[in-house]
Amino acid sequence: MKITEIRVIVSSPGRNFVTVKVITDEGLYGIGDATVNGRELAVVSYLEEHVIPCLIGRDPMQIEDIWQYLYRGCYWRRGPITMAAISGIDIALWDIKAKAANMPLYQLLGGASRSKIMCYAHAQGRSIDEVVEAVMAKKEDGYVAIRAQSGVPGFEGIYGIGSSKGEKNSRARIKNLPKEEVWSTEKYLPHIPKVFEKLRDVVGWDTHLLHDAHHRLTSIEAARLGKDLEPYRLFWLEDPVPAENPENYRLIRKHTTTPIALGEIFNTIWDARQLMEEQLIDYIRTTSVHAGGVTGLRRIFDFASVYGIRTACHGPSDVSPVAMGANLHIDLWVPNFGIQEFSGYREATHEVFPHAWSRDGGYLHPGEAIGHGVDIDEDLAAKYPYKRGYLPVNRLQDGTLWHW
Ligand code: EZ4
Ligand code: CO
């Protein structure tokens, strides 16, 4: 079998997605996701100018060799753009291999280790009452695990509660540039335990509750928050502190038994190695589209299993239904599975990406289609042209640029 053509499809059915289609001389094709939210066209250029010309004529069955060729062979290892490009190709190649084997991808990985995949939904509100209402709505929709994000009263612009009002966003609005939000750790820290106290009162103890701090804290602040949240038995506290210095997590570990999840922006096993070896985290959040596809993710998750760390693939709406499909096949197989994030997609996104995976209440399943079971409707995709878009940026009240 030979690769004859690789197409990069950019489409915006609600938000931007970069999709890779690898076509072979035997009529089989594979689909991959290469989306990096807010930096989409950098990956398109990387693929079209630098990757695709090298792959035409190659045997698509040699997934490992192609992965190493694109990783070691480019000299400039790692980084989100390189790794998203590798991921897009790799996911498509695994799709082809599974189709050639006439099996769903999870069978090729070693078969199902479970019958269904627990996922968690997102709930958010500006006030405690709104958060409670949003969590209850997800619970009624059948979810058994829910991430709760809350605004702080009298203070707009906290992560995860939708667009912020009353800020100087005119430049962003006019030029389609990043929105600017405002942040105050002092106001956030005492508020969040009150949110979870109320949530436990109303929602009870049978629903897993999660919270994402989005890299906004220092280690000692995260230690304090983890400690204050202990009575409410969170499933996890996510991304408390940026992880450029993994040793920052030692201090958090010394002070709290609240489980820690990390790694949605990691690209390789080396980003997570020390955190896993020292058992500084409980869940590893790497995802197929950003961490080297099925090949990269499997390597990270196997390493995690050595240290008893469980998996929790990143799965917001900017991880396309294609990468979600790849994640779900890995989730069904991986022995040390923890949970899968699932924030859902707009109707237009479902239509552009027909998929075999499905949700039943609080659980997902990749389906039994051969390959990974996710396709792209290219004609429909063409009706949703790319629009420049960014993640917001965040500033402290005195203007200092902070972590978003
Ligand atoms: O901010 O996907 O856990 N999920 C998250 C996401 C990320 C976005 C970044 O593109 O933190 O909402
Ligand atoms: Co997150």
C-alpha cells in the first residue's frame, strides 16, 4: 500500500478544525485531527509545506517509522505545532491500519478492557445558584461526573463561565483579537470551597465533582485550595499550577490529598515524565491530537500505568470529533483508564464529522465501525470557512498579564 495524497481540510462548523485525510492507492483512506486552538493555520502550513511532500509514496502501514521520521527526523523536536502535525498524520494512519485489518481500532490496540467509558461534562455559572442549577441539569442528563466552574460574585471574568462583560474588549471585538479578561486569585480562593460545599448539599455524594484551576495558582495557593476542598471529596483539582517546573507539584502533594490532574497542554512523554515518576499527579490529561496521536498517547499511558497514574484525555469542543474518536478507542483499551472529558459539540460539528461513537448518559463508546469510525463530510466542511479565532488572555487587576 502507498500513500498517494494527503489533504488538509480547514473548516469552522462553530469553531475552527484542522483535519488530515490520508489517501492510499488501495482506496482506503484515514482521517486525523491536527487542531491547535487559536494557532490553526500554523499547523496547516507545517503539514503542507514540510510534512506531506515527505510522505507521498510511503507505506502507510509503517506508522512507527513515519512517527519517528517526523519526530526525530525534523531535528526540532517537540512543540505544539510539530506534535499536532504528527498527531494528525498518526491518527489517520491508525485509521487506515484498522480499516485494512477490518477491525475497530480498539481491537488492534489489544481489545476492550471495559464495556463503557465514564466521561465528565462541563457546568458553569456566575453565582453559586447558577452553578448548582447547571450541575443539576447535567446530572439530569445522565452524567455521573461533572466539572463545576464558578464566577466570583462582584467580579466578572473568571475562566469557564462564558464571555465576560464590562471589560475593555473593544479592540478585541473590532479586530477579532483575543478577548482580555481580569483575574484575582485572592477573590477566587475563598469562594471555590463555598461552591463545592453547596454543591455537595444539593447534588449529594454519588456524583463525581471536578474543578479546573487552569494554571492560575502558585504552588502554595494550590496547596491551600486542595486542603480547603478536602471535605467535599473532589474527583480532582485540574491544572492548579503551570508545569514548566514539575517540582512545583511537590509542595502541593505535601499538603493535600485532593487528587491532581494535569497535562492537557503536554505534547510528549517528556513533559510528563518527572511528574509521573515522582507520582506528583493522579491523572494524566494528554490527548491524541496534541500528544503525538495514538502512537504518542499509548506510550505516555503505558508509562503512567507503571506509577499507578490513570488516564483522562482532554476532550473539550476544540478537540474535534476525530480526535475524540481516537481517544475513545484508547480509553476502551487502556488498562489504567480514569475518565474522559466530554464537553459536547454543536450540531454543525456533528454533521461535518459523522461518527460511530456515541454517548449513553454518563458514558461514551467508540462504536464498532472499522477504523476509528469518524469521517469528514468535505462538501459540508467547505460551507464553513475558517475564521480567525483566539483563546482569551488574562490580566491581574493592575494589568499584569497572567495565565489564562
Ligand atoms: O481551555 O480546550 O479542561 N479543559 C480545558 C479547555 C481548554 C481549551 C483550550 O483550547 O481547560 O477548556
Ligand atoms: Co482544563
